Amino acid sequence: MSREQEVFEEIISRYKKAHLSTSLVEKAFLVAKDLHANQTRNDGTPYIVHPVEVARILADFDFDEDVICAALLHDTVEIGRASCRERV
């Protein structure tokens, strides 16, 4: 399992244990993963690791589903292939 997948599973597990919805977070992860496919940071790390780590930090502060989705999607317009007009 990749690092970003492990971290994402930790986030999902935390929300499920708290009996919170994860459907939008899971959808946001899939969209972000797709839009950042084949993108790497300067050090060669897959780009998706960054938004997932941001989401993990915010999940540690118990932010809600909307904030976690925003964390996962925050670079999809700037760095990914999404446009501002696309809807997730």
C-alpha cells in the first residue's frame, strides 16, 4: 500500500470510528488522486502525498468532512488538471 493510501485510510478510519460520513472525503480523494496522476514533486514524491498529508494534519484537529475535502482538493486547480468551473 502506498504512503498516501495508508495516510488516507487512517483519516477514513478515524471518521468512521466517530460515526461520521466519509463519502465526500472518499470522493475528493479519488478526484484528487486522478487529477494529480503522474505528477511528482521536485524530489520525485508523488504529488498526491502533499494534499493527503494536509488532510491528515487537519483531521488531527478534528475538522469536519468539508475541510478535509478542501485539503484534498486544494491544489487540483493550480497544479492538477481541473478548472475552476469543474464541480466535484
